[in-house]
Amino acid sequence: LDTIGQVFGPLRGGLAIAVILVGALLAATTGVVAASVISMCLISLPIMLRYGYDRRIASGVIAASGTLAQIIPPSLVLIIMADQLGRSVGDMYKGAFLPGFMLMGMYVLYVVFLAFFKPERVPALPLEARTYRETDGSGGYASLAVLTALSASVSIFLAKHMEAVHTWIEGEEVTFVATDEKIVVAMCAGVFLALVIALVNKGAKLGLLSRLAERVTFVLIPPLLLIFLVLGTIFLGVATPTEGGAMGAMGALIMGWARGRLDMKLLKQSLASTTRLSSFVMFILVGATVFSLVFQAADGPKWVEHLLTDLPGGQVGFLILVNVMIFFLAFFLDYFELSFIVVPLLAPVADKLGIDLIWFGVLLAVNMQTSFMHPPFGFALFFLRSVAPDKPYVDRLTKKIMEPVTTMQIYKGAIPFVLIQVTMVGLLIAFPQLVTGGLDKKPVYNMENIGQQMRDTLADTANPYDNTIPDAIETPGIPLAPEPQSVIQDDDPMKAMQDALNRQSKK
């Protein structure tokens, strides 16, 4: 966060943009809102307050960037949603990829808007706070821009010529490569190139890169490596979502141990927290299962289906009502309860109306994200309140007495981001291709045409079950072979299928 803050700090709103970007990186590595919000608050809130950020904006940006873990893969809520909807976790991740980063971009645009029209609320870093400076006084942005452009160019070139690369490696012509593989491999190649250049520059002391460019490269490699271990292996088909999560956890443990930040005490704390969370989820799952069984025994799903399918407006009317209902239920229920209790009631109706369940799941996940931001019940606001200063304190760097962050300031700061999330829900309803466009196209088969082709083929060929035997050619001195017995049984499935097709063709 300190390094990314130095990159964007000279701009008005730069610290807030850095918080949003780091929040997206944390979301793509952890998938847990609580960890993102608490860590971002402890690190960034004192810095933002030190340099004059409005307390409402600072708290809102931190809470909203932490909730990106709800929608950016590998989000926990997407895993639960895929299970409840009976869809692949990998497809759910692919569908949520673009909406998640679009939401991040909308947060950044809001900060840019404030920087233009309310610059006093999001000031730039003062000159003395910019630590990465060259001997000539420059910030070192030129070499960082060149390195970024070079890495991006290599990634784009590789993505456009991925089929040719596969053809060269495999020794045979490859005409199609999945979009997911193109993105993952191309991004990894660009990042690897930047790392190699930075290592060579530092080892040989070439002086090609500035301190800022080197620092950014070395800081971004660990989180990007974790993202590849989790998402890259899933998108490439190397690992299942469970295996990808295990690889990410192992990678995080190795990195923590290598940096000397992991000890037995911390490991025990993490295991205890994981056990508590898992127990909490299991109890909710047991209760939701009991409720579901009782509800089904009372024919509740049929009542719900008749109620929702008769709504005016068809698919759009159903989606609007469901999202309004989820929005208000999220005031009081966590996404676990919503996923285990409400979603199983809505999924059959959505499927019957012809709604793509991946689109439906991502739409509900974005809507449920607001459950973490609703004043006064949002859990992200509770997490922020638990670590934000509630009493005057002395800043450790400037030694000034800083005013606390009030609960009302946290609530007011969250409102603009709730409106942004609601806008994102509207965009997903209006443009479902934002979700479905990232999914692999599945072949659609016309069963009537297939049946007709089978009937035509069978009509043009001899019946393999015909028991007639052609006249034998009698050879002097050689007795005729005995007439073969039919081996076709009345219950032969192939004969039954052929007879059914023949009857169908005669109608």
C-alpha cells in the first residue's frame, strides 16, 4: 500500500485510488471481506487522515474497497452461490471477473470526480511525504511508464498470437485457445518480463530503472503470484477451485515464512479463526437444510414459483422484484443466510423463466455486496468501526493530536458507494452480456434434427437385426452349414431404439 500510494500520491485523490487498487489485489488473493477491511483500515486510515483526507471519504473508500472481496474471484460468496445454483465455480468466477473490475473502476471514477470538484477533501501527498525520489529530484515515473508499456505490449502480442505459440510448442496446428488461457498466460508473461528486467537491472547495476519502478515491480510480484496460483490454475483447468484455494493458501504460508512473518503463534490463531468460521457456516447450513425440508414438505416451492412466474414483466419484472427484495433483506441477513435460505427458492423460478443461472448468481452476488455497506447494519462498517480511532490520538509521525472518526461519518461515507453498487446491479440487469460474454460458448444441439439424421441413416442401410439368410450355394460333397440361431433378444436396447425410430418415421 505504501508503494502504490507513492505512485498515485502526487495526484489529488491518489491515496484513495491506491487504497482501491490494493483492495482489489487483496480481494483477488484472500476472498474474505473482514481481512481486507481490517488490514486496509489499520494501514491506510492513519495515513489518509494525516494528510488531510475527509473522514467520510476515507472511511467509505476503505470499506468499499474491502467489500470487493465479495465479487472479485476467488470470492467465498461466489463459491456458495455456485453450489446453491448447481453451477460450476469456475464458470461463476469467469462471469464475475468483468463486473468485479468494472465496480472497482466505478469506485476510482468517483474518487476522480471528487478530485476535480472537491479537491480539498482528497488532497495530494505533500512533497516531503514522497519517499521514492531520484538524485535529480524527479519521481522516477518515466522508467515506470516505459516498463509498464513494454510488459503490456508483450502481453497483448502474446494474447493475439497464442494459437501460433501453441502450434510452435506442440508441433501441430492449433486453431483455438480458450480466452481464459490467453488472459492468464499473457499476463503472466508480461509480469515475468518485468521481474526479469528488474532483477537484471538491480544485479548488474545498470541504472535503467528508477527506485520507484524497481520497488513497484518487486512489491507486486507476491500478490500476482498468489492470484495466479488461485485463479490461473482454475482458469487453465490445472486445478479445481478447492485445489486452487489450497495452492493459494500454501503459497501464502511459504511467502510468510520466507519473509519471517509466520510463526507458530500466528499459525495457531489462523487455524482457530478458520475453525470458528467453518463451524459458523456449518450451523447455518444445517438450519437452512432443515428449513428447506420443512418448506418443501408444505409445497412451499410451488407457491413461490406460482407467485413469481405470474409477475408482470416476465424476466425483467422477476429480476427487479428479486433484487429489491434481496436489497432490503440484506439489511438484516448476512450473505450466508441469503445464499442458503433465499437463493434455493429463487433458482428454480429463474431457470424456468429462461434466465442464465450464472448471470443470476453474479447479479445476486453484487446485490449481496451491499449487505456489507448498508448503514447501520453493514458488516464492513462494523469491521471498520472496530479498528478506526474512536478517541483523539497522537499521530506517530507528525506528533499532532488527531480527531477520532465518528460512527456517523462512517455511515455517511458508505452511502455513495452503496449507490454505486446499486447502479452496477442495474447495469447487469440491462446488459447480461457483461457476465455471459466471459463464459465459454456451449454447443446447442437440435435433438429433432439428430433423430431425423439417425432415421435417415438407418433407412439407407441394411437392418443388422434382419434374420433372413440368403440362399446358400450348394457345393457337391460338402454339407450345408446348420441355420444360425437368432441371438437378438426381445429386450435388446439397440433393437428397441431402432424399432422406436422406425415407428416414428412411419407416422
